[in-house]
Amino acid sequence: MEEYLEAIRSRRASIMGRVAAAAERAGRSVEDVKVMAVSKTVDVPQVLAAIEAGYRLFGENRPQELVRKLEGLALVPKLPELSFDMIGNLQKNKINTVLGRATCIHSISSAHLAEAVSARAERRMDEGAMAGPQAVLLEVNVSGEASKSGFEPDELRRSMAELVELRGIRIQGLMTMAPQGDKDIARSTFEGLRELRDELADSHPELDLAELSCGMSEDFEEAVLEGSTLIRLGRVVFDPAFTLK
Ligand SMILES: *Cc1c(COP(=O)(O)O)cnc(C)c1O
């Protein structure tokens, strides 16, 4: 574990250096980019190493796994304050598992799901079991790949009027996943996400859509150049064999 901790620490230093360089190139402040460690493929001891290395924000793509990590960490004394976000596909029958436990749900991929999450959150708020609305991001399929989930941009434009009325959720911004394997395509996907956000922010000044969740191990620098405020890094954080290109 010592060796693993060393690996994860030195990798973190390279990641942070690259994030800072990309932010500077884009004329942005590095403080405006949150770095999430996506812990979906590792276990609690690796998460503890990541905490030791300095990560505070984690992401999971399965509700059960998110709960398992939280329960495992609850047994560890003197941990700093942490947040766990839900970043993966969310089925309606799993909403109650993540509600109020996930700091933010990044994967609201349809109006239907938004309504279901909001309705359950409102019920919890009425019961006094949740203090306020659930923070969420709207997942957008910017690249149009058939395999990707999320709102089509036009569908989202049409749904906004109805989404802003939902009292159980607080929409904080947008999320996307870029096609893998081509950094230029990834970059134009992130650019498209930012432009869509700017457009929606103009048409809905009542919302604060500050958050842009985009960028993963292979394309996080492109994401920072295009305005990402939250990069979601899995392999580059946790897999010492992953080559940082
Ligand atoms: C797994 C995952 C990531 C991290 O992917 P890496 O390529 O390992 O960095 C980011 N976002 C989502 C939604 C994921 O499922």
C-alpha cells in the first residue's frame, strides 16, 4: 500500500500540474476546476490512499457501490470532509438509494428522470429527511453518439421550461462524455457543451448553471481549455499502469 500511495501521490502532482497549465493557457483560474477521483473500479483502501494523496471529491457510477464506499468510510475515524457524486446511469428504482447521499447527481439524462428524482426529493423534504433540493447536473449527449445517454441538445432546449419548475432538484449545470480516442473531437464536444450552457443561461437567468462536468483521463486538458469546472478522472488517478500522454 505504501508503494501505491507513492504512485498515486506523484500521479496527482502531474495531474495538478497539467490542470494548472491548461487553465493558464485558457486564462482561467485553476481554483475554478474541481478534480474528481472516480473510484468505481477500486475498493475502500485505494480510496483512503487517494484521500491521503489529497483528493476530496469522489465519483461512483453505481448506486450500490456509492453506498458501500460511504459505509466503508464511515468506519474510518478522523477523515476530512468528503463528497461522493453519482456520475453513472441512474435507474428510477435506484433513486432512493442515492438521494441525499450523493452530493450531486451528474447523470440526469431525461425530463422523465428529472421529474422522478424531484418528486422523491420533495417527499423527503416534506418528511424532514432532506434539508433542501438534490443538487443535479443535466447530462447532454453533445456528440450525438447513439451509445451515449443524455438529453439531445434540442430536446433539452424544449424541456428547460418544465425542468426549472421542479422543486426537488437544484440544477447546477451540465455534464457530458466525449467520444474516446480523438482529442480534437473531444474538445469540440466540450466546446458544444459550454455553448449550450451559455445559451441556456441566457434564456434562464433564474438558474445558476455554473458547473460544466466534462473531461476524463484521456481528455481532461481539452476539457479545461473549454471551460470545464469539474473533471472526472478514473484510470489516471487510480491505475499506476495508465500512461499519462
Ligand atoms: C468511469 C467514468 C469516468 C472516468 O473515466 P476514466 O477514463 O477512467 O478517467 C468519468 N465519468 C464517468 C461518467 C465514468 O463512468
